[in-house]
Amino acid sequence: MRKICVVTGTRAEYGILSGVMRRLKESDEATLQIIATNMHLSPRFGMTVNEIIADGFVVDERIPLPLEDDSAAGTVRAMGVAMSGFAEAFNRLSPDFVVILGDRYEMLAAASAAAVFGIPVVHLHGGEITEGAYDDAIRHAITKLSTYHFTSTEEYRQRVIQMGEEPERVFNSGSPAVDAIRRFTPLTRAGLASSLGVSLAEKFIVVTYHPVTMQPGEEVAQTRSLLEALEDVMNVGSADKGVRIIFTLPNSDAGGRSVAEAIGEWCDRNADMAVAVTSLGRIRYYSALTYAAAVVGNSSSGLIEAPSFGIPTLNIGDRQKGRARGNTVVESGTNRREIADGLRKVMSDEVRAYCRESGKNPYFKDGAEKFIYDTVMTLPVKKCCPKHFHDISRDIGTDVSETV
């Protein structure tokens, strides 16, 4: 019975991991351990640990973080608290593997603690690029702290190998998020509206906008530009009854509080056309994407998950710059005019029809969840042995061993 510990800190990450977690929970050959931290344990972010429990999982350890201060200094302090919490959790749980996803600061703390304990880290969604956020550097640091890697595309697998990871430990699995979407049964449109306490317009959009952490001080101005553009395009008066914009509020990133406050105040003033939700949760979020006309903002979900619903994404600014994207994604700058032009494009019947009929998701690979589970169950159960840096020659793609 191998003890496999999954660490989760956000609603989005849990949605991607939940299918793999389910397979581990139902396995006769593994013991699933769950550590919940960060946003999952904060009333401000919807206390989404309750969603994990409602799905039938047992949370073995909780590591609450101080999230009142979303400045750079506050974020670093939260990382320190996380590191200490993971030390205690790993000491009690003594897992054989630690599974983490992505690029958030609490995951860097988890990977660092696991490395010191000698626990092999299994990392999902490495090798990706998001030049607009400091998450980019954190993701690559986690790669170097990890022993095994499951990437969402072959391009990302090659990038992880380029970073010196041994090819036999790097697997192109595709994103398990796409598997979760394919087996998902949405709420009815009426059920979704009822759960939100609103009536929904015939054409509505889902908006998620995070601060661009590599552009500190710009978050409020960029958010205002987005809100002004939404007024220009979506404020169609009585011609379209019901809420036309569903906001999901930003993560616990530096600058996130000011973005959330600006969105919340704007929604209060425009309650006839918009609603802001702290956390939709996986079921309501995927249900919203099922019926939405488009996804708007700068979240990775617009690139990784939205294409599987056959809807267009308006990707704003640089937060996701460098990440692979499919043919359903429309790019936009961050000023009012650029965003408004992009909104009109993704809301057009022509673009929406194209996405329904011809949209492709570059993160899709059939059976991602099963592949990850099956592979993890074959990994040797032992403390981390020294990692070897896999060198490649200056001729891209050629092993040094082939030239020596």
C-alpha cells in the first residue's frame, strides 16, 4: 500500500486533480492522503475545503495561511508559514510520494519541504510558460525539486527535459482537466441560475481576471479598463434580460484584493447585468462554461479548459504569455478599446460557430487521468535518490551521449 499525498490549495487546481484523486481513493493498492491549504481554508475565498469533503474525500491535514496581506511581503510570509506547516504534515503522514500541480507559491513550499524529507515529488503541468506572472519562475523551480513529471503537451515534455530532467521520468499525459470535463454532467441552465440566485441572459460570459504579478501597480488600472470595456459591449439595456456577466474572483496572488474589490464594487453598481462569485466550485464552473457564450480574462482555464466546451476565449494581456493555446483563443491588449474589440469578436455568431465546429484543445490526450494513475502506481517506492542532470548537446534534441 503506497501512501500518495496530494497537496491542493485552490479551487481550480482541485478541479484538475480530482479525477486522479478519485482513482487513488478507490484503489486497493494505494492510500490517498490529502493536504488542503491556502484558499481552500479561507472564508474570503469560499472555504472550498468543504467542496473536497462534499465529494467524499477525507482531508488529512490542513495548513491555513495568513492571507490578509496580499502584498509581496505578505505573500512571502505566507510561504514561510506554508513551509513550516508542510514540515509538520509530512512528518506525521510520512508519504511515499507527494503529488502537486502547477506553479503557485504554496506548491513551491510543499516541493521544497518534500525534497528535504527525501519524498519524491510528482509534478503535473510543468514545462509551461506564463511570462506575465512570477508563477513562471516558481513552476520551473518546482520542476527541479521534483522527481517525476507529467506534462500537458509534448512541447512541455521536451522543455522539462531541456531543463535537465531525465527523459524516462518525464511523461506527456495531457491535462487531466480535459478528462474531468468529458465525463462531467452539467447542472441544467435553470439549475445554474437558481444556484446563483439570478436569472441568466440568453448570451452570458464568464470572466476571471487575476493581477499580472510581473506588472505590480498596474492591476487596478487594467481591471478598470476591463470593466469599462464590458460596459461598452455588454450593457445592452433591456434588449437582453438577465445577468450577462458572471465574475469569478481572483486567487490569493499579490494585488488580488484590489482587483476583487474593484470588481465587487462594479458589480454592486451594475447588479442588473453582472454578478460576482467568490468561488463557483467545479460543478457550477463547468456548468457555466457549458452554457456561456465565451470566457474572458487572463486565467489558465481559458486556455486549458474552455476549448473543450467549444466556446471562444478572450485572453487579455500578458499573464498567460507563452502558454500553448488552441484555435479558440483570441488575444487582446489591456486597454479599453483593445478589450472591447476582442469582446465583440468572441461574442460574434461567426466566431462562436467556428469554435463549436472546429475548436481544438491542445491539452487533450485521451485517458490522461488513467495514465497518470497507472504510471504513479508503477513508480518505485523509495526515498529520493540523487537526481542526474540530463545534458543535451547544443544541437537541439540530441543527447550528449550520442556525440561522445
